[in-house]
Amino acid sequence: LINLKINNMPISVKKGTKILQAAQMLHIDIPHLCYHPDQRIKARCRICSVEVVGQRRLLAACSTECWEGMEVFTDTKVVRDTQRGILQLIMADHEENCLTCPRNGNCVLQQLCSRFNVLRPNIPHVGQHIEKRGANPSLVHDPEKCVKCGRCIRACKEIQGIEVLGFAGRSTNIHVTTPFDAEFDNTKCVLCGQCSLACPVGALVEKDDTDRVLDAIFDPNKTVIVQTAPSVRIALGDEFGMPKGSIVTKKMVTALRMIGFDKVFDTNYGADLTITEEANELIERIKSGKKMPMATSCCPGWVNYMEKHYPDLLDHLSTTKSPMQIFSAITKTHYAKQENLDPKNIFTVAIMPCIAKKYEITRPEMAHDGRPDTDAVLTTRELIKLIKYIGIDFENLPESEFDNPMGTATGAAAIFGATGGVMEAALRTTYEWLTGEEMKNVEYTPVRGFDGIKEAQINIGDKTINIAVAHTLNNAKILMDKLRAGECKYDFIEVMACPGGCLGGGGQPIGTTMEVNKKRMESIYQIDKNTKYRKSHENPYLKQLYKDFLEKPGSEIAHKLLHTHYQA
Ligand code: HC0
Ligand code: SF4
Ligand code: SF4
């Protein structure tokens, strides 16, 4: 242990601890902008400068390790003047229209200016006008709001290995951009939104679709149907002061009804349907030996990645659509007929932890009779905005249940939100269908947890199935390079683009970190444990759906509505 003092308070820390963390242990928040707990430390912004006795210059608290006998001061006049000076410099290059900024009220720069009383710029404005980028369904980039912390660049590189963002220009013209300033969807970007989750200000945000959804809600001719992804219910509470990982499913349902949705359904029902179709597809592929290994395809960030980076391997992707799209396809066909609704007048909304899902719904193959299956995707962050807009006291809401038939789902669907979950859910059904025996212990732990790549062998009847699970595209790349080189022994691969799976999605509340994701993962497995049915094929409403409409997994009608293809 190393002994030091911060603001005259003694503390002992492990070797290697940085001043920033040591101060946190003493409940002192040293301001920081470019520092992010899950990223490599760059010490670019210097807002975390502190005074250390015996040192001639200020040191960056984020990158300086504590040493024995160190004496740190975080709030001397020179420290405060430095912090305010840095903020003044940032503000001289920052478009100051906080009131209309999407991050108003949730912006690190705004919080710091308020905390350090930097209320009026004292340096002339030097920022240059740079056009916004946003002609794509998912992401808006406003370089004039950028603080040059580099967190988006590191997210893209360190999580996804894509490196589509980088610095260009010099001096007052330095800015973050894409290769040749291209629009995101014309680059290697997969629209995962991890950059927007890492951004401390309003420079990178999701495309805001809240007004489009409200317009539909206020249109008397429209029946507006909402579905909510597995990972929203364990993250939404964050923003309302509830402990991280709180399971708020039933409050969320109440809030959605108050916002004005006509029916509140569950994407998890779609996830059960994805599993029955995908398990059937896997069994067919195993039996025929064709297009093996099969890879999951429910994550649109991952699908974009395959199309842009491994177009030669597209055959490996399962043709089963994602739960969101399967759900909407059923809504606008079978459900519409059952309820005597004209599909023209149905507006389907999906609440997702994801930004790439906004792109997924615009794919031409995700439409039926010229109408998109899903009309709008809102991120968890946009749902938070709507809840606040209506003025709902979320924490104290009474609880209520999803509507049926599409509000009932199994525990297998719940775990889709965590890396390894789709694999585990698929194995529960594949096992029973291949062997005809009951799977007694449904919890398949080798695919659980946050290891980057998880591999296992599972014996199903007389077959041995090799599986691999990866999260983040940096890890997916390792698997795909092996596959391309013909060195891959797997039968079934699951990939989710975001860290931890959808629970760490690019559309989740600001402040999402791996530490938070761990709590979300525990909650997801808790939901599975507490659900009556735990295997997708046991969902009673799904059995009814196959009986009334889809006939059997992989039927002609199932193929028409629930399967898709990919394009290089
Ligand atoms: Fe996911 Fe999904 S689990 S992609 O991660 O498969 O976004 O939460 O909704 O569609 O179910 C996201 C989360 C979903 C879908 C499901 C899948
Ligand atoms: Fe990179 Fe994802 Fe952001 Fe695209 S959306 S720039 S891939 S982090
Ligand atoms: Fe979207 Fe989930 Fe894929 Fe992230 S992991 S891109 S949140 S579907």
C-alpha cells in the first residue's frame, strides 16, 4: 500500500492507483473531461490538473500514479485558475446554444462551467463554422460542440476497432471527422453509437425521433404500438436516481401508457420467436452441413460490420430477422388482422438501447407491402426525454403489466440483452428439439460473463457442437479472421457489437460504463430466473401463433415474414 495525503486528508491506496481514483475514495470529484473509466488514459484536456508538493508544474490527476508520501492539493488558487482558464479556452471554441442542445442538462462541459462559475466568456470566440453531419438514420455529429477530448475516437478504435473517427486540422481548426469528411453510412462506420455514449457533450448524439412518435400518438387515425427491448428495463431507472441495474419493467409499462401508446408490448416476445426460427435454422444447417458455422444476426451493428468488413462471409449470418423486426412483421400482419386494424393505420415504435436499430428499420428488405415493418426506433435516452417531457414522476409510478398476446415472453428472451444470452437461449431450444429430451438445468454458464471471447463445446444427443460468443467488434474481428482463414472449428457463433451486449448499447443512458453494465447483467439473469417459462418454445402465446398463423418454424409464411438476406 502507498500512503499519501490529498487536501491534508491521509489515504492508503494500492500501487498503480491514479490521483483521480484516490481522490474519489475520499469523496472528492476532481473534474475531468477526456478521462473515461473504460478507455486508455490520454491526459489531453488537463482539466484534472492538481498541485503536488515539490513539483514545479501541475500534474494531471487522471494519469499520475500516487507515490509514497505524496501531498496533493486539488483546490488551490493556481489549480482553480488553471481549471477556469481551460474552460474559458474551450468555451472560446464552443457553439454556445445550450438551451437548444440535445445534451442540455446532461452535459459535462455545462456542469463544469456551472461548478467553476465560468458564466461569461472572457476570450474572443475563435471557433470556425463546421457543418453538422447527419444525413443518415442514426447519428448526428456537430463538430462545433466538440471539446476535442477524443473519447469518441477512442471508443470507435478501442471497442470496435473501426477507427472511422480521427482528428484533422491544426490549432483552432482542429476537429474530429471521418475519412474524407464522408457521411457515416458511407464510411466503415457500423452506426453502433458507442461514440455517442462516450461523448461528454452534445457533439455526437442519436437522431432524435421523439417528435415523429409524438405526432403519430396525437394522430387520431393511428394505432400506435410500442415494444421494448430486453435491455431498456434494466437501464431506464439510472436517469431517475434509482440504483444502477434496477429492474423497472412494470413502471416502464405504466409510463408508456401515460405517454399515450395504444398497446404496450414486449420485444422479448419477438425474441422467443427469433429463437424458434433460429434454432430450427441451426438444426437444418447442422444436418445439411451447409453454410456452417451459423452466426447470429440480431445485432444490426454486427450485421453492418459483416456487410462492410467481411462481405465474403455473409452466408454465415442466420437469415432469421431480429426480434424487433420479427415483432413488427407479426404486428402488421397477423395481429392487425386479428384486431381488425388496417396495417396502414398502425404505427410501430421500438424502444431500443441501440442506435444501429434506427438504421435497421430503413433497410428496404425490412418492409412489407411497401411499408416498413417498424416505423420508428427510440433509444433508451429518447424514452427518458419523453418521460421528462410529459412530466412523469417515474420513480414513484405504480406498476402495470404488458398487454397481450405480445407481452408475454420467456426467461430465454430476457437474457438476449447480455452477451452470450442469444446463444444460451438458442441452446435451450436446440437441445430439446434435437434430443427430444427435457433440458433440466437451463443455465448454461460457459457463455455468461464479460470475457471478450467465450468458447465452449456442448454435447447435444450424439452431436458435439462447438460454440463461440464475442462482444465488441474488436473481438468479433478475431473470430472472423479465423473463419476467413479456414481455421474456425465452430458450429454456432454469437456476436453483439456493444460491450457486454445490448445492455451496454450505444443508446443507453449517458454514464453507462462496464461497472454499470455488470449490475445490468446480474439483473437480466435475475429476470430469467423469476420468469415462469424459461425456454422460448414454451411460450404459450407463441405456440398459439404457430397454430393459428405460422404453421411451424421455417414454414413458407415464416420465411416470407421472419427471414431476410444481406447485401455486400
Ligand atoms: Fe437487443 Fe435484441 S437483444 S438486439 O441486443 O436479438 O437493441 O436489448 O432488442 O431486436 O430481443 C437491442 C437489446 C434487442 C433485438 C432482442 C436481439
Ligand atoms: Fe465508430 Fe460506432 Fe461511432 Fe461509427 S457509430 S463512428 S463505428 S463508434
Ligand atoms: Fe445495437 Fe445491441 Fe448491437 Fe449494440 S449490441 S449495436 S445495442 S443491437
